[in-house]
Amino acid sequence: MPVLIFVLVTGITVLSVFAIERGEQERDAADVARKAQAMTSAIERRAYTSSAYLRAGAALLSTQDEVTPELFRRFVSELRLDANYRGAEGIGWAPVVEAAELAAFEARLGMSRRDEQHVTPTIEEQPRDLLTPILFLQPDTVRNRRALGYDMYSEPTRRAAMDLAAANDRPTASGPVVLVQEGGGDAVGFLIMMPVFEGLSSSRELKGFIYSPFNASQFLASASDLVSYDDIGARLLDGETADPVPMARSDAWLDGRSAVVREVNLANRTMMLEVQSTREEGLSSMSMITLLFGLAVASLLMLVARLLTQQTLEDRRAISWFEEQNSIRNSLTRELNHRVKNTLANVLSIVSLTRRRAMDLDEFAEGLDGRIRALSATHDLLTQSDWGTTPIRAVVEVELAPYARDEDHQLDLVGPHTELAPNDALSLGLAIHELATNAAKYGSLSVPGGKVTVRWSQINDTLAKIEWIESDGPPVSQPQRRGFGTDLIEKIVAHELRHPVELDFRPEGVRCSLLVPVRERSEFELRSKGPGARELDADEEKPGP
């Protein structure tokens, strides 16, 4: 029961934790999806803003016969680029130049520079007829000056974007490139190109390109700043290739973790935005509190249930013990009553027979005293053994003890170790007492040098034979009348032992042969038959004399 309670409460706790974690995951997924949508909108809004600036610039420059540095600088300054244009390096102008016009363009490129400026890559390095080198790039910074003179049309990715922009006449983003401004760096970026045509006629001639270069990482970070950036990571990929190419990623991005993917239309080019949760994996604080609290409650309930169960078991054991003790007490009371009755019956029989055979009061008192003492001596033996089995040798020795210390007589006790039941030992003790008393009065114990031999053996597992043999005493004659001892042995003892007794008065000495039952303990010991069951000595059913 304690284990069942622990498992049940733990199961409920685990289900609760599972539900909490499921809710946390769904909430986290919804939050990531919301932030992904917000970042997608922010990126597209920045692309729209940049495209709008470039369209305005294209409209202006198409109406000018010549794009001068002052005109371009004033145009960019009038735009007042603010935080909405973060991530962009600025706005640049790259006219279309034929190879024959390259010298004049380089002279114009170096007008405001101390050193000569050349178009890169050179015609010698990469022969070509048409060039689109960068002439202006505002704001005028050291970083942006690195890009001046670079022929964007010489590089395949930029050239593809420029051709597509000229064909569609609208802002077009390039694929991933490393901006010239990076110098020796490898930071990935992209450009948004807007073609500028000469005049407004249908047969317009391409004049050049106004464009904005972007550092992809800064562009992604600026878009991320518009949303709550806590616990999320983002990555921007070019979606125009079969295998999307990563362009930028936030510092919190974790490889291998699932992400929400959104398609971004960035200036006529499809890009992919991936947003993921960066919340630490594992149980949330609420789940941990629930789990610990549940385990604590489960353990406490298990402990209480176990204590109650143990107390119940102890109470049951105590009740069983009291019932057993009560049963034993009742059995002992019945056993004591039975044994007292048997003893009193024996005493009454002894008194009756002694009185019947006694010639005077002294003879009656002497005979009664000896027999009661014999009964008492055997009782002492049984008490010492807790009314268990008693050896034959012990019964014989206690009855012949008064004669064992007499040097004029010889006692020879021979036989194996054999145990007798309590009532059988009492009967044997009475028989030995009567034989010893008779031998002390008339037999071998009445004269010096007399000898008594007591020999016993086990005939089988259930029966023992005991022989009393007197020798070296006065001649024995047949008694003229039956005495009490003879009646006691042949009637009372034979009845108690359930076997006949052979008593022979031979001239050389009295001989007596007794058969005594040898019983198992289970036949006479107290036996428990359950609480309240009646426990009897096997001798209880045996009628008294």
C-alpha cells in the first residue's frame, strides 16, 4: 500500500509536469512564431524603405545630364537617413562606362583625391567592353572609399542582380557577396540595385545604377532590434539556391535546434528567415517546483502509510500473541486441572488400598508416607523437565536413591537412554517404589550383600521393556495373601501402562517385567491448534484407576 500510494502520487506529479512542459513548449512555439513574423515584417519594411530611396534617386538622376558629386551628396543628405536605414553602408552611384571611356572615368574618379584612382579589376586583368564602376558612395567614410572604382559588373553575383534589375526596372537584391568595404574581411553582405535610364522615352538608354550595400549581420541585427530579442536566435539565408546559403546569424543562434522558417521578399529576391528559441532545455522552474513538491508529498504519504501499516501489523501481531497466550493459559489451566485430578485419583487409590491392607494405624501411615513420597519424587522429576519426557534411568535412580548410599547393597542399572511420557514415568515410579519397598522388607535389600538389577531395553519404537531382578537375598516363598504392593503393580500400574505386568516370586529372588509405552512428544505435549483451540495431553482421555 505505501508503494502504491507513492507510485500513484508520483504518476500524478509526472503528468502535471508533462502538462506544464507541454504548455511551456506551446507558449514558447507561439512566442517564437510571433517574433519570427515580426522580424519578417521588419526586414521587408527595411527593404521597402531602401527601395523607395533608390527609386527616388533613380527618378532624380535620370533627369540629369551629368551626375556631379555635389548633386549626389545633396541628394543623399536630403534623404536624412535615420535609424530605419540601419544595416546599410549608404547609397552609391555606379555609371555604365565603355572600355574606351575608362581613362576619362578614372580621371574624374581621382579629381578629389590626392592619389590616382583606377578601376578594379583592370582591363588587363579581366578584358571587358562594358564596366559599371562605383563613382560615388555616401556617406563619405574611410570604409566606403575602399569601394570607389570597383567594377561591380565584373563580378558574377552583382552582374546577375544588375541585369535582372535593368530588365525589370525595379530594385533588385543580389545574392550573398563580400562587400569591397570589408577589405580583407569575409563578412557576407548583399546589394540592392536600381537601374537609372536616360530620359523618359520608351527607347531609354541605361545610364547606370544607384544602389545600397548592406552588411547582412548588421541588417539582421537592426531588424531584430524592432522586436523583443530575448530568448530567440535568428538566421538569414539566401533562398534563391537549391541549398539555401547562410548569410547572417545572431550570436544566440544554436545549431541543431528546430526553428520557425519564414519566407522574406527582399527587393525582388526570396530569402529565408529562421527563428528559434534559445531557452535552456530542461524543466522549467514551475515544472521543477511541481516535481519536487510532488515527490515530497509522495514520500511523506508513503512514510505515513508505511508507519500506519507497520502499526496495524504490530497490532495484529499483538492481538495474535495475546490470543495465543490466552489459549496457552486456558490449555495450561485444563492441563493442570487434569494432572491434579489424576494425582488426586492416584492418591485416593493409594489411600484406599493401603487402608484396606494395613493391620494397624502405624502400618497404614508408614505405607501411605512411602508411596506419597515416591509419587512426589517422580513429580519433582517431571517438574524439572517441564512435564516433558523423563529418562527411565532418572526415574529408577530417584526411587532407589535411599539404597544407593548403602554400602551393604549393590544396585546395577543397565539400559539405553529412553524417554518416557509424564504419566508413564509416574506409573513406573510407583512400580519401582513398591518393588524397592518389598525388597527392603523381605528381599535382597533387607540383608547385607543383596543385589538388585534393573535392566531395560527398547523392543521397538513404541515400546520399552523393564526388568527388576533381585539376587543374593533371603529365599523367597510365595506370599500367603496378596499385599498392596502386588495389587498396585498388577492392577493400577498395568492399567496405567496399558500392558500386563509379570510379577514372579522365585526362590532366588523376585523378578518383575514391565512393558512401558514410548511415545512421541506430539502425543502428550501441549499442541497449538489456533487461537482458542483446545490443547490436551494425550493422557487426558485415559481414565484414572
